[in-house]
Amino acid sequence: MFAMGRLAIACGGTGGHLFPGLAIAEAVRRRGHEVRFFISAKPVDKRALSGAGESENGVEIPAVGWNGLFGAVPFLFRLIGAVRKAGEELSRFKADALLGMGGFVSAASVGAARRGGLPYFLHESNAIPGRATKFLSAGAKKMFVGFEECGRHLPKANVSVTGTPVRGRLGKISKEEALKKLGLHPKRHLVAVLGGSQGARGINEAMLRGLPALKSLASTIQILHLAGEAHADKVRHGYDHSGFSAVVLGFCDDMDAVYAAADLVVSRAGAGTLAELAACGVPSILIPFPAAVDDHQTANAHAFADRGAAEIVAEKNLIGTELGQRIARLLGDCVRQEHMRRAARQQFTPEAAEKIAEEIAHVL
């Protein structure tokens, strides 16, 4: 009988870091080990943990963002404080290892692990790794990556291509059950517009501008628009008197139902979202976040779309009703939709969480 190990997972900041971390935690626990989550102070982190029944199992680590050379001194002081806090929490938890999922919380936590001589692992979901990941990857016991393309940027790391883990309940609910769960019309096609856990103003505005191009479909489609908490009221007002059946939410805890119910998803190209689209086999129009570091969302989108799983459009090209036109064309082409579904499912790596948990278990 092996002794139970303890794994800290630093995964706060965005849903793209947190949800894969939750999936890995499930697999690690199935092997008899204990998990603690290191998250940021952002409300989305607490909400995601609460939705997963983990509200008592998260520890806040101060997030530290780089604001350029003029903010170098404050950044350094904040980073030292974050590393110190992470080190204290690792000691309090008596962690045997750390898994960093990317982002500022991960960087500070890995810094603390290195300082304390604690073995650590990293996971990078994106096709282009972040700066902190590049710097820290050489010292990792194993560098797990979501896309094969990512490994080419990490020549000194011990790379394992695992894919990006998704929550176990994704892909397990029927379309009919999902529509009922979300309170949507059982016979209308569903277009799901996902702004990400923070919302995406560019997508929100492009969708509202595009509605006139969808007028001929107004009686046969419905729209579920996740606009972000800060933008929900404005977007909801934009649909008023438009003639469309639309539900606007700031955030949704039932993403398994959203993917299962959707005939088409309009989304950013975060790696976590792409992994979820693949798991559920949903056709998509991807609009990469233009300000992403190293334009990594465009690289993610191409890694997905070049295999036929999605359509890509740059946000700067969404002029006038362009997004509505693209949605209408895709909804009118059943053959292409089916091809996209098959191509998306081929990108799914169902054993990603298990592969990662197995590697980590050797150290625990």
C-alpha cells in the first residue's frame, strides 16, 4: 500500500488554466492522493472552484503582472511577496510536488517550489508557450503540452505531448437533455457565443452588429450569449427588440450543457476552450484575442482549424455584419458542419488527465 501524496496545483487567473487543473485533480485523487489549488483573487476563480465543489480547497496567491520596464520595481516587490506566500502555503500543505498550469499564479508558485527544492511539473495548453513557461521549463520534472507545436519552442525541456485535459462530465449529456437543462427551445438551432470567463467586448459588439445578416434565420435559431459579467446588461439590451430568441448571461456554470446543446460556437481561441470543443465535437468560428501574448491564440486557432475543425477570422476583419454572414453560411452548410464535428473530435485527447496524473504519481 503506497503512502498518500500531496499535490499543489497552481491554476488560477483564467478558466483556461483552472478547468484543466480541475480535470487533472480528479485523476490524481483517483490514485489516492490529496490536492490543493493555488488560485488568484479573481472572482472567476472562486466561482469555478465553487461550481466544482472545491470552494474550501483553494488558496489565494497574489497575481503579479508585468507592466513594462517603468513598473519593474513594484513588479519585483509584488513577485517576491507572491513567491513568499506560495512558499508558506506549500509548507503548510506539506506538498510533495507542484503542478503549474500557466499564468502569473503558476509562475510565483513554481518560483517558490524551486526555492524550496520541491519537484515541479508544468502544463502548457497553448501552441506557443508563455515567457514564464519557457524560463521555468528546463527545471521541470516533465513539461506537459497540449499541442505538438508547443514542444518545438522548448528545446531544453523534458516534453510530453499529452493534450489539454477537460472536465470528465463534458460530452456526457445529450443535446435534448442539455437544451432542457438550459431552458432553451427544443427544436431551434443553437448558436452559442462565448466571450471567455472575462467576457470579450470585441466578440460581443461584432455579434450584435451581425444580427441583421441573420434575420432570415430568426425564426429557426436561438442564441445563448455568454458576455462576461461586466458586459451582460449592455449586450442584453442590444438584443432587445431584435426579433431574436436570445439568452444573455455573464457567466455559465453548465458549460457541459452549453457545448452539448450548441450547433455552432463563436469563441476566442484559448487552448482550454479548444480542448472542450474537441471533446464535444462542436463546429466553431474562432476569433483569436488580438492582444494575446505572442499572438498565441492565433497559433492555437490554426493548430485546430488547419485540421478542418473550425473557421478562423481575425477580429479586425469583423466589420459590419461579417460575423452574422459567416454564421449564416455555416448554418446553411450541413455537410461542412458534419466535417467540422468529425475533425474536432479527432483533436480530442481523452486520456490527457490520466497521462499527466500517472507521471506525477511516480513522484508523489
